[in-house]
Amino acid sequence: MSVLEFEKPLVEIEKKIQELKKISAESGMDLDKEIETFEQQANDYKKELYTNLKPSQKLQIARHQERPNFLDYVSLICDDFEEMHGDRTGMDDRAIIGGLAKIGESRVMLIGTQKGKSTKENLEYNFGMPQPQGYRKALRLFYHANKFNMPIVTLIDTPGAYPGISAEETGQGIAIAVNLKEMAKLSVPIIAIITGEGCSGGALGLGVANKVLMLEHSYYTVISPEGCASILWRDAAKFADAAEALKITANDLIKFNIVDGMIKEPIGGAHTNHQEMGENLKQAILDSLKELSGMSKEELRNQRYEKFRQMGAFIEG
């Protein structure tokens, strides 16, 4: 497993533990006390480290190559999943995947952005950056869910919508704008969960929901910290300062009423224990579905509309 820069002191302690265990096994020396001391030190350091991460460190975890992606979560949380392809105009953007799913006893429309874990996969999924046809596919599935009164769950992990010329030529901006408008009008419960990167309109195109949740080490922002630093300071290397100023973490966004809650990750991040992360995510989805199940169609629309209308409100002194 790849090690992030800020994790190296922890790795050194764990290496020391392995060395002591090896010496003990090979020499027969009783080093249990020393090993126990180092293990306690490692556990204490680990808890302290991951409880007090800086936004720039959470950013690194959110982008970790081994973090679970959409299809990983499909395997972890779904008892059944039937993918639905295409935008019905001849295109099937692989950066957005969706279909009919069964999670526990609940049947939902599950849609999400998909990243790859290798160069080949990232090329197939366009590094998790959807094009207009991806948002049109998602919209088609939104309509389908609405027609058959099925809740919608979206899992969002994208550095942003694809910024290439081809996307602009085929209506990237309007595709996202239409999704925002139409999601606001749907009559079924919608749950959106930021599982990794939630960046710009690319994330918001799947994010107009009654309940918006974030994984503990994910981030949600109008612009990437690197992009912000490039604009403000003409230096992308100042991304850590931008990440701090943007307030991109779950704790900050809960305070601002941008998101509704945080889903706990295993210590060290979702990539360290896919199974545990899947269980936490599944439970959060089922709890949210239960919470929203008592609302009428009109109440769901009104709650969603008011939720987003209130964002960014301020009082002048």
C-alpha cells in the first residue's frame, strides 16, 4: 500500500515493531514488553494523527489510489445491481455508472462517478471526469427512478467535469445545469454522498439531494485547492493554504449547513479497510432512506428546494 508523506513517522514505528518481532522469533529473546510499548505508541500516534488531519492531508487521503471507487461500493453494499447504459442518443460515458440496485431490503437507483485504479482503467473512465453524455445518462436514470417511485442514491468522487473542448462543444454547462434544475423537481427521496473528491459543478451535477453526506476524509468544494491557489497566488504549490481557506472538509461544511452529516472511515482512511467502509456506508444509506421515507412527494421537493436556496445566505452587520 502506498504511503502518504505525513504517514511516514507511523510507518517507521510499524517497521520497528516488525523488526523486534523478527528478532524475537529468530533469537528466542523475550521482547514482548518492548513490542507492546511500540504497539501502544503506534496506536496512540495513529489515533492522534487521523483525528487532527489538516485539510491538505485529508485531500491526499481522498485522492488515494487504493480508495474504494463506485464499483467497489457496488460490490460492498448491494445485494443486487443491474447496470443501465447510455444516454439514449448513442453515447455511454463510463465516468458515470448507474443502475437498479438492492441495498438491504431497499430498491434504489444507484448512480455514481467512477475512477480507475490503473492507467488503463483511468483512460476507460476518463479519470472520473464526466462528459455531457454522462450527465444526460444520469438524468435519464433520475427520470426512470421518479417514474417508478424509487429513491435515488448518488456516490460522488470526481475532480470535476471534463474540461476538454469536446465536452464544451457538446454542451457541458447546460448538461449540468439541466441536472440541477431537474433534480430539484423530482418527487422521490435523493441521497448524495461524497465518497472522495467532490469538486465543482462536476460533483453538483449529481448532488442536489434531500440529504447530502460526506465520508470523513472526503472533500467538497467549488474549485480544487490547486486551481484556487493558481488563481489567487499564481502558484498551485500553495494548495495547502487554499485547502485551509476554502473550508472543504466534512466538519467545516456541516457547520455551514452545506452537508448534513459525516460517515466515519476506518482509522487511516477508507482504503485501509474496504469492508468496514462498505458497512458504514450501507448503514448510512439505509438510515437516510428510513428518515426520508415518511415524507410526501411535495415535502421532499420543498425540503430539497429550501435546503439549497438557503446556502450562501448571510446577514449584513
